[in-house]
Amino acid sequence: MTLAHKKNTLIELGKFLSQFHLEKSIPNPEVLKNDLFYTAFLDLIELSQSHNGWYTPENVYFAINSWAKALTKENLEQFLSSYTFENNTPKTVGLVLAGNIPLVGFHDFICVLLSGHKVQVKTSSNDQMLLPFLANYLTSVEPALLNYIQFSEGKLTDFDAVIATGSNNTARYFEYYFKDKPSIIRKNRNSVAVLNGTETPADFDALGEDIFRYFGLGCRNVSKLFVPKGYVFDAFFEGIFKHQDVIHYEKYANNYDYNKAVFLMSNFKLLDNGFLTIKEDASYSSPISSVFYEFYDDLEDLKTKLANEHEQIQCIVSNDLIPNSIPFGKTQQPELWDFADNVDTMEFLKSL
């Protein structure tokens, strides 16, 4: 099966996904296999929250729309232009997926297929429905892909390499268990925002998207702010106020109440706006409903600090204050060529 066939099949998947929207989904008669998959996918989206309480329709639709935008002819051609796989011998690559946000492992999945390898997937118990559904769509459009895709309910078996994502604790297990295989092992990472006091209300509104999308459960969600010494947070709180409805979701509200109580019982100094607490803390990983902050004296020193601690950081958001930072509001809209942990998955697959 050629790379062109696989690329075209993913383009068809992008067209399929482009039909689904939170406000109103409209079937496109030109989309392949709609008679088999359109209504079933709508039903699955509506049922996703019963499978995982964090998978609200709004967040599932957001993930679907992001992939619809990514899987276009132009994006796939740009993505693939840097790689050649003609001489590769197909290997079986095991994927151990996380389930913190919808379709979080789909990028690894399509990378394996595009690189010419076979994929064996161990889904997270928190996300067992969406990826298998999309895989079924792909194999219906292109039956030859049936030879390249396998889902495993138990342990991975008969694989040649592995990409595994988990916490820092599970990463130690992965490193031991997969020590004899080529691997990418992903650990906890968090994203940060660097402010300097010149940000606009629109910047803070966009930063709120970076903080609250997926309830802050993704590694690309901002969990830490770096602010200049003496910074006053009034403008920040005013700017993120549009995201206040997050507190009406019970699971988020429960985390807000619990984490706030823990902080207060520990006599930590907090700033609180009724749906988010912020706390001065040197750590990168803040609990749900909270963001940590840290003061800096000199921007050049901060650049050095962030460079030295890059293995803890997934994304840096700023108004061009930090080299290679991304704009506010874009953390959960990565391009196909934005690799997790800045590890080029395609180069890894090419090396097998």
C-alpha cells in the first residue's frame, strides 16, 4: 500500500470529521461512507461523556474539529515533505495511549501508518471508543489498512518498537518493561505562559482558552505563569472572566472546592476569582482548577531557566517574549509537525 493511498485516506477522514460541529452538524453527501458512519459517530459523540465524565460534547467536538482542520491535502503534503520512507521494512509499532483528552494518541497513530509501519494500539481505559471508530472509518474507505491496524485489549505482543505515554511513575515502568525495544517514552509535561504586563484583554481571553480547554487536563494546557516582580493580577482575572462557565461543570467544581480547601488548610496564600485559584509555587504541575505563578526579575535569566528545564515543559506561550513561543490561545491547536516533547516521531519511525 503506497504512501499516497494512506494520505488520501486520511484526507477522506478529514472531510468526514469536518461535518461535525457543536452548534449544528450537517451531513455532506459527497463524503465517503456517510451512510455507514455519520449517524453512528453523532451517537458516539453524545455518549462520550458517559464513557469518560471529562469528555463533554464541547471538548469532543473541539478535538474533532481540530483534526478536521489538520487532515487536509495541503497540511499532509507539507508534513510529509520532509520525510522519505520508500526503503523501510514494515515493523510493528506498539502504542500505549493516554486518555486525558479526546483522541490524544491519534497523532502517533497516523504517524505510524504514514511511515509504512503497522500499528498495535493499547487504548487507555478512559478513551476506548473514539480512536477505534476512526480506525474503522479508515479501513472501510481503504480495506488494505486492515493489515496495518490492530487493537489490543491486553498487553502488547509481537511488536518491534513502542511509543508509550503516561505519568512520571508509569514512565519508569515503561522504561523497564520496554528496555529491549526502540522506544519513545513520554512523561508528565506542562505548559507555561510568560507575561510582562503589556498583555491586552484579548490576550488574556485567549490565555483562558489555553488554561481551561479540556478542563486543563492536557500537557499543552497552561498550568504555570511567569510574571514580572510586583505584577498585579487584576487584568488577568478580568480577561479570563469569559471562561467562568467552567465552574458549572460538576467534576471541575468538585476539584475547585477540594483543591482550594487543601490550599487554605495548608495556609497557602491564594488569589481566587470563584472558578480558578492561583498560587505562587515553583512547580510546573498545578492541580485542576488552579494555576501556579512565579515572579521573575530579568527576562534573560528566565529564558535561561526555561531552557535548562525544557524537559518539564511542553509549550511556552507569550507575545514573542521567549524564542519559539506560541501565541496565546493556540496551545490546543497544534499543527501536524508540532511533535509532543519536541521529539520527531517520524524520524524515530524512519530509523526502525
